[in-house]
Amino acid sequence: MAFGSKYFGWLAAMGIILAGGWFLLPVGYETLIQWMAPLMGMYVRPTLVMVNILLVNPLTNPVMAGIWIGAGFIGGVMAGTKKGGFVVAFVAWIFCIGMAGFCLIQMFMGGVSLGTFPPIPPGTSLVDILSIPVIQDVIGGIVPMIAGFAGGGGGLTDIFSMVLPLLVWFFVPVVLAVIGGIIGATVRPKE
């Protein structure tokens, strides 16, 4: 029963994460998918869904924070113990990383035709692509970094200031999912 509950908790958490990532994909991604799919193949959408799930900063995007906390909570309720809730949330996050890597490898193994870029799909614009949350976070991080380099700064502190946002983007989802998993395991009535 213990293995089954963790396994089904993991399945439920992955279902919530993947469904939330797939169906709540921002509009700008649709433009990017329509533009890049003829060049890069059918794995563009799953790759961008996984990039959105893993790299959108949940501290600035409440939808992604809700997806990770909700997935961890449901997984923790099904796992039944705090340790099980932690394991379910952590394994779901690791699986998302593996899935993103698999989709990226499949996208490039299918052959990337970068000879000519097609025009942006009709009815869309470059503004749609720039409205993607990951791109907005990157632009928001690059502008201060460029200002710091232009001001004569440099050294280890600038490298740390470049890497820190990436670490936050990368580790905050797993922390939120683990917290949700532990809370879910605590809420579950004990048999």
C-alpha cells in the first residue's frame, strides 16, 4: 500500500503539472510554436511546455506557483507521510527535468532545418513572443546586468548576480512542491 500510494501520488502530481503547463501556456508561446514548428518539428510544443513549467519564476507568476503547490499538495495527500510527500514532489520535479531533456533531444534528433526562417504567422507579432514570462524575466535580468558592466563593474559579484536568478528559477518550483507535499501529507487523516 505504501509504494502504491506514493506511486499514485506521483502520477497525480505529474498529471497536475503537465495539464497545468499544457493548458495554461501563455499566448506568446502559441505564436512561437506556430513559427518554429515547421523548422524544428513536433517536439516544439512539449519542449516549450516543459521550459515554461521549469523556468518560469513562481515568485512572480502566481499561476505556476499554484500549479507546483497544488501538485505537491495532492501528491502529499496521496502519499500519506511527510517523507512520502517530499519524495513525491522531488521525484515529480526530477521527472520534469528528464522530460524536458528528452523533448529537447528529440527535437534536435528530428533534424533542425535552420536554412530559412518562415515569417511570423499572420495575425501575430513579435510583441506576442516578447510577452512570454520567461523572456520577460530574462530581459528584466539582462538590462541591470548590462548596466553593471557598462558602469565598469566586474568580477565575481557580477557572475554571482547573473547565476543567482537562474538558481532561483530552477529551485523555487521544487521547494514549493515539497512544501505543498508536506502540507498535503499533514492534512491527510491518518488511518
